[in-house]
Amino acid sequence: MIITLTDDADLNAVRAALSELGLWVHEFGGRRGTTQFLVRPYSGHVDPAALLSVPGVADVSEQPRRHPLVDAQPAEVRIGGTRIGGDAAPVLMAGPCSVESEDQIHTVARRLAELGARFLRGGAFKPRTSPYDFQGFGKEALDWLRDAADAHGLQVVTEAMSESTMADVAEVADLIQIGSRNMHNTPLLQAAGRTGKPVLVKRGMAATVDEWLAAGEYCLEAGAPAVVFCERGIRSFDVRTRNFLDLASVALLRHVHRQPVIVDPSHALGRRDLVLPLGRAAIAAGAAGLLVEVHPNPGAALSDGPQAVSFELAGELAALTRGDRPAFLAGES
Ligand code: PEP
Ligand code: MN
């Protein structure tokens, strides 16, 4: 926001009053009579009308919003019958990295449904670093995924990698996943939005929070009824974990931008032994759910085996997402 001061304003007093209201005063300029402060709320939303009552403030104007549709999206969205975000209980979205066979995905769906998961995940089209790695079974795997989800009352979240296969993905998905590598692919974001399905926007591995929110804006602007954001780790200097799980961004999206945001500790950590503790931390930071890779035999997985958890561990993750939100989060929305 830009605040213009009156001729006789006491600059220090106005500064102090604005800070008191939760605003960060960035800079000021202009001549006497046209002095302006550029201010930004450092937490939550500050009503411009409240600023006009500060002695010395003549005018308040809002800068154009970068992502107005995202800003207008409610904290809680509904995907099919599932509430995500706001005061809703955290949801579990889980399944293998890749859909490997009809049998594999049915087994996983059955076990996850018993645990209380709401969404079955699994890639049919896989973004792989090397062209020699397993690329997914494509359209056939989409059908296996849908059948398995239907047989066990689950919803489907799966990745769309290209505009040419978007229609096939949209036909089976309840939530279309845009992967980290494609978060900046604006035609793909628009194509996902045009299907009229909700979109899960994974954060690009080198994307700022504002770029991530803008990616969500592309989907909503193109027609998506809702977007859910997913933090999956960003690149850092340290390679001890596959990525760096940025829980500060989760808290920002949840508590400042009031967006439904889930966390994928599997791709963030790249190792199964840390998925549960970071899953807990994610919920504490405000995550509306977890997206986790689960495999019946992680050692034999065709992709991302080292980070896939067993059904036993999936049970512990599911317990985090069942029932009410943890007591220490009560009242926060
Ligand atoms: C995935 O979810 O399987 C995946 C490839 O994720 P990301 O885009 O976060 O790497
Ligand atoms: Mn994976």
C-alpha cells in the first residue's frame, strides 16, 4: 500500500503508529505535502480504512494485487467431498511414486483406504531426470489408478506433464497435479485450469513464494475451481537431504495468505526415515495435509524407492491426519 501524508504530519509518529498496526514501513519519499510511505503488512491483513484514522495520514491506495483470484480463494476448499484447509482435519494423499501395475495400485488403495487416506496418488506420466529412467506406464496406468481408487472410495491425484495428455489426466483425476519441474510452465498451468478440475500446484524447486502463488493464479484465471498448493522442498546448498523442506513457506501460505497448502515430505527429504518427523512438523506449521509416497515393497519400486514408506509407517502418518486438528492448532484458521 502507498500512504500519502498530510503537510503537517509528524513522520516519526506516523511511522510508529503504522508499525503498531502491523505494517512494515519500507521507504518514504516525496516533497513536503506529498510525502509517501510504502508499507507492507508483516502479518495478516491490515484494513486500509483503519490507516486513514492515523493522525497525519491523508490517503491510502492499494497497489494492484499480483494474484487477486488466489487472494480471494477461501482458506478451505472442497475437492469432491473432501474439505482441505481452514479448520478441516488434515488430509492424507498417498500412494506409489509410479503406478507400476494393476495389482500394485489395488493393493495400495485397499491398505490406504483402511488407514483413512482420502486421495490415492500415483504417477502415470513421470518427470524423470534421465531419459533412461522409468517414464511411467502412461494412459493405461491412469485407468488402473482410477479403478483402484473407485474400488476403495478414494479420490485421485495424479500428475499432468503435457498439454497433449491433459485431457486423459483430467478424465481420471479429481485433483490434477502440476509437478515441481512444470510450475513455471504457464501454458500447462492454463491447460490444467481449462479442464475445470481443481489443481494441485507443487512448488518449483527454485521458485519464490510469490512465483508459486502466481502459478496458482494462472490455474484459477484459466477456470480451475480451486487450487491447493504443495510444498515439496526447494534446492539448497546442503545435499544431505534430497531437498530443503521450507516449512516457513507453509506457515506463510497458511497463516498469512490463508491458502490450503499441503506438504510432500517424501520428495523434500528423499529418505523414508525422516518422513514421519517432518510430516509432524508440517502439520504443526499449518499444513492442510500430507502427500506421501507409499509402496508395498519399497526396495523394488521402479522410481523413488529410497523415500517410499511401508504400510506400517503410512499408518503412523495417517494417524496424524485422522480426526480433529491437533489441540495446539485449535482456534487457528
Ligand atoms: C511426484 O509427486 O511424483 C513428483 C515427481 O513430484 P515433484 O514434482 O515434487 O518432484
Ligand atoms: Mn516420486
